[in-house]
Amino acid sequence: KEYRPLSLQRNRANEIQRNPGRNRYMSRALQVLPGVASSLSFRNDIIIRGGAPHENRFFLDGIEVPVINHFAAQGSSGGPVGILNVNFIQNVDFYSGAFPANLGNALSAVLEFTQKDANTEGLKGNFTLSATDVGLTLDGPLGEKTTFIASVRRSYLQFLFGVIGLPFLPTYNDAQFRVKDRNNEKNEITFIGLGAYDQGELNKGAAEDAETPEEKQEIDYVLANLPVNNQWNYTVGANYKHFSNKGFQNVILSRSHLNNQAEKYEQNI
């Protein structure tokens, strides 16, 4: 029998892809689960039974990933756009309590993302064009016992916002990879990487396109108070497993970094 711990909800990748109105974002798909409170429509915050979004922990193939959203607010894990590529994901285990011993130190919830293995037959690609971004995913073999899957994505939302005349022009970029080597039946090692670079630029010409004096005054007020927000972050890590007759040993090494800056000064519009 499959072991199903208490407070565990398991979600397959195809369920997330078919989830209507969630735009293939992991966090938004999980917001409909029991015990998860709803947040603002443009945010991916996960709030578990009144807890704060920063009280959750996220693991990707056993490696902790502190930031999984673009333009994350300081002190929170949420943001308007998800970083994780759903094409990488096989399933998501959502623990709202009774956390496993190896996934402890969480106050609200633990989300464990398991990535799928790349195909071993040949190089394959997947091109994605959405309403906000464009992306490319490649996967295939690197050798007889090694496979890889990698993706890059860039938004063109800033051009749409410029046409509409909004006072801010956000741009996000991200990349993700996974390399798995199965040396023999008892040893395997997985390397993962996840990174994002976000830029928030003010649309200085938005006020010039205003149709009425009131609209121009409103845009000028927003430009005078809205900061320029830039963020970059990454997580890289290795997960080594050694299998024995009655169990396995697991060694994980990783590094994560987050740089989040918001700048505002007189006349920086």
C-alpha cells in the first residue's frame, strides 16, 4: 500500500495544467485546496489557516527553494507570477500539518515538488507562447546514464502595459534546469538550478497619453509614489542518493540567494 501521511494532499501536474483560471501557476492551483485561504487575485500567496505566506517551506526534488514567484514582496513568498515551470513537475505534495521529519521547521505548510525524469530516446522541445510571456523547454539524454531538462522564459508584458498606458512596466526572466545521473542501481545524483531576474520600470510617458486632466493628475501621483523594484534570485543544489537493501542514504547540498531592491527618490520619474 502507498503510505499517505496525515494532512497530505497530492496533486499531479496534469491536474494543475487543467486547472481553469490558474494560468499554469503552481501556487494558484494550490489555493483551491482545503485549509488554504484566498488571497488577492494578482498574488500567488499561500495562506494556510491564517498563517503568513513566509511561514511555508518549498522543496524541489528535496532541495529547499525559498523563492518560487517573480516580484516577491519582502518578507513574503508570494508574487504575481510563478517561477517554476509546470513542464518539469510530476506531482506536488502539500502538507498542511504533520510534517515529515526531513521537511520540518515549517510553521504553516510544506510543499514538496517532484520533477519528472527527462526522456532517454532523443532531444525533444516544447515552445510556449502565452498572453504574457514566451518560453522554450528542452529535454533529452546527455549520455547512456545521464539526462537533462532545461527551460528559459521571458515576458513581453511590458510592451502590453506600455500600449495600455499603465504607469509601470514589469519585465521578468527565468531559467530552470535538472540533470540526473544514474551511475548504477545503487547510486544516483541529481543537479537542479532555478533562477529569475525581474525588472520594474516606470512608464515616464504614461501621463502624456492621458485623455483628461484628472487622468493625468492620477498618473502623475502614481509615478511620484511608485518605487522602482528590481529582484534577482537563484537556487542551485545537488541531491545524492545511495540505495541499500533495506533503505537509502540521502545527502543534499544547496545554495540560495535573493536580492530584492526598491528605490524611490525625488524626481526619479
